[in-house]
Amino acid sequence: MGHGQAGTGRSAAAQAAPRRGRPGYDLESLLAVVVTVFNERGYDGTSMEDLASRLGISKSSIYYHVESKEDLLALALDRALDGLFGVADEVKASGGPAIQRLEQLVRGSVGVLADRLPYVTLLLRARGNTATERRALARRREFDQIVADLVAEAEQDGEIRPDVDPAITARLLFGLVNSLVEWYRPTKRATSASELADAVCAVAFDGLRIRRTASPEAPRAVSP
């Protein structure tokens, strides 16, 4: 699935302009509550009755916005994926050395995670149990390949260590990024997204970069 095809799998209702239902929820505010419930209970363990109860509205009010529970899942997963592919597009357009673009991709991905934490959390928990999850996982694999290609290019440039397979390096690198969902909580006193990105890049790239050692100075001739 190409990343230009954002929203694949959405119904016509889900693709329509945001609407405000009778109880006062527009699609964005409704989705914010829905994704929280999906993360708490699991998608398979959440019914439309559960969502209606948490929202304090009737099921028909939810159906005002979407046709099914799976439409809600598609919208939520797209929030995360569209953010990641938006960063990838910016990196592709930026030019510069591969190692610089790789770090830019990591920093941007940390920013997406911090900004869209519930949606990224849901994406990382997707297991392919539905057609929507399988489409999301296909897009995620496409993103993983972008990372691996950048790692391989940086390795060819002699910027990062060549003794680890690029695909493994890419998985380890974004395993570090993705682990943030387990403990990061964006509160007023929390570490900022930029500080998180600094920390991730310091830890990851310090171990990846090839260390340059200065050539020893030639001994100076001693005058008689």
C-alpha cells in the first residue's frame, strides 16, 4: 500500500467532512475517546455498546459519523500512519547525507509519537486480526523499509558501522523509538518531544556512527 493512499479502507461516511452530532461530538473529539477505549480494552474486546457508554451517547449517534466499529479503527490507525509518512515525505524532500536524513526521520517520528501517542500506541498493538489491521501493518512495513533503506545508504556512505545488517539496525533503532509508548506520558511536567528526540538520537547514533580518529601527527624534524 502506498503512503499516498491515506485513508484506504474508510467508508464514505468516514471520508466525509467532519460533522457534529446531536450530543456535541464531532468526529475528531469522538475518535479521541474511542481510541482510548480501544487501548484500554483492545479492539476485539470493545463493542459499540462500550463506546456509546463511555461517550455518553447512543449507538445511533456514533453511526451518524461512521458506518461501523472498523471504520473507527481505520481512522485511528491512519492518524498514526499518516503522521509517520508525512515525516518520511519531508525527509525525502530535504536531501542531504543519508545519516542526516536518518536522524531527521527518527526525530520526526518521535515527534509524531509524542503528538499522537494514543494512535501510535494502537498501531503498535495491531496484530492483523482484521482487514483494516492488515492494511495498517502493510503500511507499517513500508515505513520500516524506508528506514532500512536509509540505514543501508548511510552504511554505504561509510557513516555507520557495517557489521550489522541494515534491516536489523532499522528494527533496533525504531524499537527504541516505539518503546516510548510504554512509559511516556505528555503532561505539563513531562519531557518535551524535542528533548525525547535528543535523548533517543544520542543513545542510538552514538552506537551506530563510525568513530573517526585523528591521524597521528608526523614527528617534527629536529634542527641540529
